Amino acid sequence: MLTILTKLCSRCKTLKAVDDFNAYTQAKDKLQYWCRSCQSERSYLYREKSKGLIQKQDNILKRVGNL
């Protein structure tokens, strides 16, 4: 059986050890397409972008609750 030791991150295009990828059961090789550092950066940017939206939704719910 062939053991894969490295994988190419589809975002940063860097060849990295398989230990740098999280598990993903739906992929053929059972690993995420993006490396952990790229995935972490993506999650951080999403949270930062969503902060304002979540605060706006909370304010709307508070106003509706006071009616």
C-alpha cells in the first residue's frame, strides 16, 4: 500500500506534510483541501467580517422583543 507523506495545499500552492492538514472524510485522501494555516486564516477573516452582522442582528432582535 502506498503511503502519502506530502500534499499540495490548493490555496497557498505549497507542498506540505500530511500532518498539516485536518481530516475530511468526504475527500478521496481523507484530508482537507486547504492546509491548517490557510483554513485558520479563512476562519479568522470570516469571523471578523461577520462580527458587525451578528451585532446588527442582535440589536434588531432586542428592538423587536421590546415591541
